[in-house]
Amino acid sequence: MTSAKTRWFGVREPLPARHRVWLTALAFVMPLALWCAISYVPFLWHPLVLVHDAGDSSVKGSHDYLSAGQLVEREVFEQRNEVLRAAGAKLASGERANPIYLSAPHEVARAFYTAFTTAPERRGDYWLHESLWHSCRIIFWGFFYAALFGLPLGILCGTFSLCSRLFEPFVDFVRYMPAPVFGALAVAVLGLADEPKISIIFIGTFFQMVLVVANTTRQVDPALLHAAQTLGANNRQLLTHVVIPGAVPHLFRDMRILIGWAWTYLVVAELIGEKSGISAFIYQQQRYRHFDNVYASIIMIGLIGLFCDQVLAWIGRCVFPWESGDTRLAQLAARVRSFVGWQRPALADAPEGST
């Protein structure tokens, strides 16, 4: 019993590979099962009634506006039947249902296909695949510019106290300002096209990135710095041969987390200026009451983000196999480095605590 408990609940104890696979699958199965239960089990919720037959329409009284195919509250449906029952007339019939905004899983699954194959209802509107591609471009450029400026600045702040004192206080001040509040200024300065949207993604990630990267850079083992200084390394060599190589695996992981942060600003960014991308598609479908397409679009955003994250995680394991402890990947990476004639700096490769 103790062994089983330790295996499942041990602090930082790794789980067997088979258990990890099942638990990963369960993480998605549980919310899906809850969604199915709410959608298909009438007594769990289903606050409305889908009217199949409105009953005797000649009987006037309370709630005599029922019609076939209408969604009404259960209280309204029951009150109408009480009136019909008192008059000895034909009762209305129907089945319990959820509100129109709660689509069932099979409807959303069908929308994954129909949303791509159904033409926009208004001429000039974008197809779903066009909206998704447009959103991916907004995310890419917003995050690209944030990393282009934020990554070097964060490394400098984490390495040199002068840069830290000069830049971090203001960055820390701005990062508490919600990125959408700059929307009006972005439109006034950059216009109504994609530029203000990219700027919101940039603002939402750049200031956080500088502080996260600076903190990660400071975690480089000081023993490596002392060893390099003992060997006569100057500041530039410390930065390029010790700090950056020592922090790169952790910085790569930070970038994975921060790109997810960028996705959280997407909807707000795309509604600034001229509405575009997947956000405009979602609001368009909501206006037409096609909520199955709304759910499908939201899930697609999550799937794209999850796919990108897993690809980046796989790249990280291949490029930095010593971080994951995977000996096969380490051997593969060593062969690749040998083939291209590149070797990691010896100081950055030293084990923790060695000099």
C-alpha cells in the first residue's frame, strides 16, 4: 500500500510512462465527459423546453404564444399546459433542452468540418481558414518583435547591474498596465490595419518577457562565472561563453510559456481598429447564432496553441537533451554537433558546482 501511494503521490517522483499516457488522456476525457453529461442527460440541467407541438392554439390565456421549434423556459411551458389542461384541450409537447448557446459535442464536432466548407453569409467576410491564418500571422509578428527586443534586453538586465537598475524599474511599472488600454493610441498612431493588433501583442508580452528573461539569466550558476573569471575571461566572454549558453535551455522554456501569453491577447487585439482574424469570425458567428461554430473556433485556437507548444517542447528536447535526461536524444544531438563541427562551450557544459 505504501509503495503504491508513493508511486502515485510521491513528491517529484516520476510516474511510469504508461501511467503518464493514461493521465494525459484523462486530462482531456474528464472535461469532455462533463460536457457530454450536461448536454445529453436531461435531469442534470436542461433549463429550457424545445416545443414539438404547441397544443390547442384556440385556447387563449397565459403564454399562448408557444410554437413548434421554439425554446422556452420550463416554467412557461408548464404554465401553458396548466391553462390547456384546465380547458380540457390538447396539451403542448416538447423535450427538455439546453440554451442555444450551449452546443452539444456532436454539433461542435460537425462544425469542425462545416465551418471550413460553408461560405460566409455576407459577401466579403473571411472563411474560417483565412481567419485562422490571419490570426497566426498577428501572433507571429507580435511575438517576433517582442522577442527581438525583449530577449537581448532581458539578458543584459540579468547580467549587468547597470542595465537592471536602468531598465527594470520602468519595465516593472509598465507591465501592470493592461495591454488593451493602449488600443486607442495604437489605432491613432498606426491606423486601422494589422499594425495596432501586432502592437497589442507586443506590449502584452515584451514587458513580461524582459523581467522573466532577466530572472532566468540570473539563475546561471555563479561557480561558472567565477571559474571563467579565474581563467581570465572578460565581460564579453562571460556573456557569450558562460551566461548565454548556461541560460539558453531555460530561456527556450520561457519562450514557450510567453508565446502562450501572447495568444491570450489575441481576441482583444483583433477587435481593435478593423475587426479581423478568428476573433472577427467568432463574433460574426455569434451574431448569426451559430454557436457550434463559435465553440469549434475556440477549440481550434487551443489545438493550434497546444500543437505549437508540443512542437517547441520536442525541439527543446532535441536541442537540449541534457536538460531532459534522455540519453538517446543526447547521443543524437552529439552526433549532429559532431557532423556540423559545433561544440558547446566547455564552461557552459560543466556540471553544477564544478570549477
